[in-house]
Amino acid sequence: MKRFNEKRTVKLLEKLVKTPSPSGFTDKVMQVIREELTSIKVPFVQTNKGAIIATVKGKDDTRHRLLTAHVDTLGAMVKEVKSDGRLKLAMVGGFNWNAVEGEYCRIHTAGKEVRGTILMHQTTVHVYRNAGTAERSAENIEVRIDEKVKNAADTRALGIEVGDFVSFDARFETTESGFIKSRHLDDKASTALLLDLLWTIKEENVELPHTTHFYISNNEEIGYGGNSNIPQQTVEYIAVDMGAIGDGQSSDEFTVSICAKDSSGPYHYGLTRHLTALCEKENVPFKLDIYPYYGSDASAAIRAGFDVKHALFGPGIESSHALERTHVDSLRATAQLLYAYVNSDMMD
């Protein structure tokens, strides 16, 4: 069974989550990916959309596999510079405004980064009677800029303008009990695991049974991923993405979550069963689950018409699209399934 390099994976994860990358603003994080793949000495190409595909040749070069994870995250853009110098926001990705209320943030201007805090307009309880009950909405949420601004002209003098990206602070933290708390674990936890898998393949000189592509997507949160560049020989397509935790779900923070169905419909039955059989064979702790309000790059590939067998698994992430948390046990279980899968024979 694959030796899970916890220290390396967590270090990679911290570096990734601390690199701002809301969908549409991913150049810096893709540079981190390029540098890592260069260190691993794995050949890769970058698509016009900015995604990266690294390829490891296998014994069988006629039927390929593809593993994908995404590094784009939730974020926002400046919608309006208000008359008092504060900012209204437009969402990038899907989340609830209350999930980012009170969060520190960065406004990425053309020339520099400006710090700020995301707040309700009616935050001051000594002034606003409805501070606790006012709707958390785009109309009421705003950014308080950490510069001396009194009006829109002052804000614009900083270089801030409509269309600038706003990223949320990650607040990365590990605990002695093995938990990892941070924004953007979706899906940078899976990306770190794919990079660790590539390191292991190179360090242990593993020859894979099939040529395998590692696709680092940068547009998943806005729905279209990077599926225009799936290699033609791809037969099996695995999205490595978070397991959703909540009432009625079986996923948890200590196992690998395998998705049987999401909002797009069932995943490929045979490939999903192949994954569960590998878990049983290798004693990998896993949970099967159905995610009612979920989609992945794998389901996007199916909608786009690609003729592939698709499946989805990944670490269990608590409080998705908010203050997320997972455990090293879940990372370990996912790493074990990844290693078992890429070293297994392809389904007939």
C-alpha cells in the first residue's frame, strides 16, 4: 500500500490554499503547479484556458486514464465603488453571503493588492436596529477597505475599479488531533494529493499499467472546467473532489468518499464498483454517498458529450464552500485509493 507522505501533502496544501485563485484569477496558483511539476520532472502542457495536463506514460499507451482536481476557488469581483468609498461585490462561484461575512480579504488591482474586510453595511449594533436580522445579500454586503478612503474618488485613486477580483483569506490551521481547517480545501486538498501521488510515482519508479493524465483544472467552480482538452485515448475519467458532509450523508472527515450520484445523475456503475472493490481489497476506509446539490468536472465532461467512464471520489470536507475542515485520515484514505487505482488494471 502507498506510503502516505503526510508532511509533504500538508505543506503543499498550505501553499496552495494561501495562493489566491478565485475562478478567472488563477495565474499565480497555476505558476505554483508548474513549478511543482517541474521539480517532479513530469512533462506537462498548459491549455489556452490555463489548465495544466501532466502525463505519465504507462505500459498500455492505447487506453488512457485521466485524474482531475481543480485549484480555482470561490471569490468575488468588485461590482460597484460606493459613494462612501466601500465596495459592493458580485459572487464568483456558489456560496452564501453569510459564509464570508466578517472575513478578511484582498482586492487585486491592476498594480497592487489592497486589504479589506467583508461586512454587512448594517454591522454596527449601536446604530442599526436590524444589524442581526438584515438580509445577508449582495445589496447589504460590502468591503471595508483598509486605506484612508472617504469617497469613491479616494478608492479609485488606489487603483480599485469595477471588475477587480477579491479573494478571501484562507486561515489555514492544523491541529494536534489531525484536523486541517481552511477555506479552499475544495479542491486544493485533492490537488495536493495528486501532486503527492506524482512525487511517489517518480520516487519509487512506479510503472503504471496505463498512460495516466493528471489534469489540474482552473474553472470548475464556474461550471465548465477544462474538458475541451481531454486526450482522445481517455477511457476512464476520475474527478478527485471533496465529499460533502451533512444530514443524511454517509461521508465523514476520516474516510475517502466515493460518489455514486450527484445532481447530474449516476456516475458510471462499473467504475464506481471497481473503486469500492479496490478499497475492500486494500483495506482503505471509504463511504459511498449521493450528493444532491453537487456537480464535478467529470459530470461536466459527460454533459459535453465525451465518451468516457466517469467516477468521483475524494476526501470528506466539512462545511463546504464556507469554513471548511478535513482530517489527515481522510487525506490518507484518498491517497491510498488513488495509488491503488492508478496501479490497477483497467476495466474491460
